[in-house]
Amino acid sequence: AGTNEIWAVARFSDEAARARLEAAGARCVSVDLVDGDLSALPTDFAYALNFSVMKTNDWGRDLDGNAGGTGELMFHCRKAKAFLHCSSTAVYQPAGHHKFAETDALGDNHRVWEFIATYSINKIAAEAMARFGARHLQLPTTIARLNVPYGDGGGWPGAHLEAALTGAP
């Protein structure tokens, strides 16, 4: 942020997180990608990075936020030099300890977890929207499939531990 104008866009339900970003020099704007109203944002971003995710287990809301939100953001930022869409290795069809390649089969590997049943399908849908936006908006786009998220709230290692402790699949 010292040499660039940084905009952070989120629901910002955590005021402490917002304060940390603002202290680092980011301009924070509250936006809910479900409703798609990006009018508070400029349209001349040089680069756009999308790390958003909806995980409410409400299929309609999650699809609107993940796939629809990705499309709205790409359309709004269509003048950018490039767009980065953060996805997940959750998009792959489960295959044991297989090392995945980008061309491997996609599938719904989160349906076994009731608390996050919409996640895999929504990440696949958001990737499809990112591919569509890249083609039709001629917006250079990279889809990064990240793995093993964790943080103060636990994340994936914590979820696996909880599943093991409770005997869940």
C-alpha cells in the first residue's frame, strides 16, 4: 500500500479486520457480492484479486455470491490488466492420495460435510464464471486453486481433527 492504491472489498462484519487493513493503508469498502452492487468502487483498477467466498449452505445465496459475485466483479473490473480468482483444490473429484493436475476431474467432495455442503459445487461454479468472464470480457485471468486454509479460527486442519474426534467421515 506504500506505493499502490489498494482497495479492500468485503462484507466487513469483523471491524477489527477492517481496522487492520485500513492501518496498513488499504481503502476499505463494504460490499456484499450477493446483491452485486459495486457502485461504491471505481472502475479503473489495474489488477483485481478475488478471494471472496460464500459458505452459508443456502444454495441460492451461495451461488449468487460465488458465481454471480465473481461475474459482477469481473464485469465491474473489466478494464483491469488482469484478474486473479482464488479457488480451491476442493473442486477436484476425490481420488485418495492422487497428486492432482489442472486437467483432473472435478467433483463434489464436500457433500459429506453437512456444515459446508455447498462449497465444492460453488467453487466449481465460480471457476466457470471466471472462465466465461475471461473469454467474453477479454480480461486476462488466472485461477489459483489453493489448498489447506487455516488461521485463527482453525481452518481445514482443525476441521479434520474435529471429524476424527467425532468419528465423522
